[in-house]
Amino acid sequence: MRHREPALMGNDGRMASRIYDHMDCYSAMLIYLHEKGRVIPQAHLEIVDSDLSDFPPFDFDWAAILLDLYLNKGRKLFADCEEHQERWENRLLRYGVMERGQISFQYNRKVNATLASSIEKMDSIRDIVEFEYRHLARELCLVVLADYICKEFLAAGPDADLCMGKLGVLLMFEKLRREDFPGLRLGVLTGSIVILPSDAVPLM
């Protein structure tokens, strides 16, 4: 999309400067609104120097730009949306779309390799637990260590999809919790999160 100096700005150079400093975000917002059937005033079309017929479809690239504005660059502009922003962050983290604040829907060889490795490790952990549980049953005492907590999986519902894009404490806990191991008592111990079996509460 092109852009030009808009007549509607008048002498407000600060507003014009903000728009041109973040033209990608501005364009992403217009494309999204157009995709949703909202009317785009002519003044905004003049800024991007485009007709509606020139608007590209709202794809993953534009979505990443818009989400980056909402969750990172312009987060302070949405001061009343913290709870909604947190839900979106958790959702993006669970599906491997957000990593260290960076948002990308693009899959590449490195991402695919990481994904495959995480799935293999998760399956291996599950197999080890199953083997030990089959031989020791209720006598089983087993500890699984991980480098990351992955707090975004704490809010997952009992039937929520599990994305194996990374390996973490809460993802492993949720994976094992859903397996058919009758009587297996699972727990989590980290510096910020502790999960105990319900029948262990009276012992505290």
C-alpha cells in the first residue's frame, strides 16, 4: 500500500509523524476493518493513497503486525484490555506463534525441527512414566525436570488442545494428567507454581 501527505492532517505534524512512523500498523488496522465489512472513510484512503479495490486480504502477515501493535508496541494504548491481552498472549504462546515477545505465523525448518523434537521428547517421557507405572503402580516415585514452566498452559481447560511447540513443566503435567494412569498422583513444584493432588491437601 502506498501513502502520501494527507490533507486532513492540517498543521498537526505530530499525528502525521506517528502515522508515518507506524505505517505498517496503520495499514494493518485498515485492512482488518475492511475485511470485517467496516466502512473506511475517504480520509484514511487518502493517507495510504489506495482505493478499497487495492486492499490486500487480511492474512497472517497483517495479523502478526496488528497483534504486535496490540500486545507490544501499542500496549499502553489499550490500558483497559489487560485481561484480554493476557488471554491472547497465552493463546499465542501455547501455539508457538509468540516467542520472547516476537509474533510470527511463519513456519520454517528450524521451527518444524523444534516441534518434532518436542513431540518426540514428550512421547518419550510418557513412555517412561507408563513403563515405570506398569511395574511399580502406586509405589512409583518419579521426578521429571524441565528448564521452562510454560505458564500459558496453566489456564488451559480440561479439553483444550495441547500444542507441542515447546517443552515445559505445565505442558508435561497436562499431558500426563490426561493419560489413563489410574491412581497416579501428579504434582508440580516450581519457584512460582505448586500443584498438589487433592488427596494430599489434608496432609498439609
